[in-house]
Amino acid sequence: MPDKNNDISDLTALEARVDELIRTISLLKSENSALRNQQDNLVSERAHLIEKTEQARVRIESMISRLRAMETRA
């Protein structure tokens, strides 16, 4: 009978380990999904900031050109 008890104990330990792995996989899937969403948001925000920076650069270059034109007229 000791073998049967040992087998049951081993099976119980294996079951507990499998349950733990299932919980870990679920947690990792959730974290992975959250990180992908965060990455998507950051990529979008970066694109928006690049666009705003480009618009500001164009406006500043335009202002510099106008100032230079005013300077040459004076």
C-alpha cells in the first residue's frame, strides 16, 4: 500500500503544479495583452508627437524666412 499512497501523493503534487502553470500562463497572457496595448498607445503617441514637431519646425522655418525677408528690406 505504500506505493499507492506515494502514487497518489505524486499525482496530487503534479496536479498542483499543472494548476500553478495554468494560472501562470493566464497571468502572462493578461500581462502580454496589456503590454501590447500599451505599446500600441505609445507608438500612436510617438507618431502624433513627431507630426506636431514637424508642424512646429515648418512654422519656425517660415517665421525665420519672414524675419530674414524683413531684414533685407530694411
